[in-house]
Amino acid sequence: MSIRVPKKTTAVASRSLAPPPSGRKAFYTVAELALRWSLSQRPIRRLIEQGAIVEHRIGRAVRVSAANVALFEARCAQDL
């Protein structure tokens, strides 16, 4: 049985995985928002369906931009 040695990765692969220069995320998944707001994923999906949060689809993946998250949180803070 032979042992496979992984090939060396190129600098392009490591550059694409780097965080944005500001250190903040550009997009959040539904699961990440659920953790951030201490909710399950279903209320997040309902907010997206109702149009309260703007989504971005990348293929089948649903993402919410950090700017839209900030706008939504600001609107919720005003309601308090």
C-alpha cells in the first residue's frame, strides 16, 4: 500500500482564502447569522423570505452581505 503525499499548494490558493483587508467578513451564511443572533436558522430564512434581509445567491448557496446585516441590526436597534 503506497502513501500519498499531498502536492504543494500555490500562492493563489492561500490568497483566495485570506480574509478581507479590513478583517471583517464580507458575507455571512444563514448558520453564521443564527449563531450571531442566538436563533435557529428557520427565523433567519423567514426574514429573508419576507424581504427584511436582502440575500445574495451564489449558485444554491445563500449569503447575506455584512452591509445588509449592519442595516438590519440598525433598524432593529431603532425599534427598541
